[in-house]
Amino acid sequence: MATGLPQYRRIAAGAGRSLPGPAPAPIPAQVGFDTVTVPVRHGLETVDILRLRRACGTVHQTGGGSAIAFLVPAGVAGQWHLPGTSCTAGAKQLPATDPRWVMPPAGPAASARATDPWVLRSALCEAACTLTASGLGPL
């Protein structure tokens, strides 16, 4: 375990907390995803934070271009409560070649990966603090 790096507990879909682990693993397509949506500026800052932590799953820009959508494991929508964000059950499955992907599906099967919801929540809060400190505000 590296020193000076934040440690997070991984959550399996439908299970309790488990031990810290590596970057998000691909989730089989039949499991499904929920979608956490945030405004573009807040979302892009969050993507940067998650990429630095090597914890960013699949992310895309919404159809209108006004928001960023993070894929999280199915079942998170009923437990998600964070001001300035919304979490909806289900996720729009875009083709792997769609230009709206910010972090596209990866791997030989181009499978989508979920972002750990607790790590995402932490990164969203950190991004909001960063944007507020820079005078841009999170929204």
C-alpha cells in the first residue's frame, strides 16, 4: 500500500463494504448500471480527480451537452443523496464509437466499467471545493 494516497473501500453491487482494491473492474453487461449526472464543469473536474486516482469508470456527456454522466453499479439510485447531482436507475447504453464518451468503454470487448459510488462521491465533493476556491463554483 502506497503512503500518502487516499485509501477507499470498494462496494460491490448489492453487497456491503469490502476491502480496498484496484481501479474499477469491468461489470458484465447483464448487471446494468445507474447514472449519476452532474453539470459539465463539475463533472469534468471530477473526471480529472478520478483519473489521477486511477478510479474513473465509464463516463459520457449527455445528449444536450449540459451534463456529465457517470456509470455506477445498479442499485445506487435508491441510496444516492448529494446536492447538485442526480442519480437515476438505468443507464443509456451508447455505442463504443459514440463521440459523447469522455471516458469510453475499454478493453477487448469495449465493456463499460462502473465508478465506485463512494469514490465518486468523494471526488465530486473535492471537485466542488476546488471550483469554489477558484471562484467558479461547482454549478
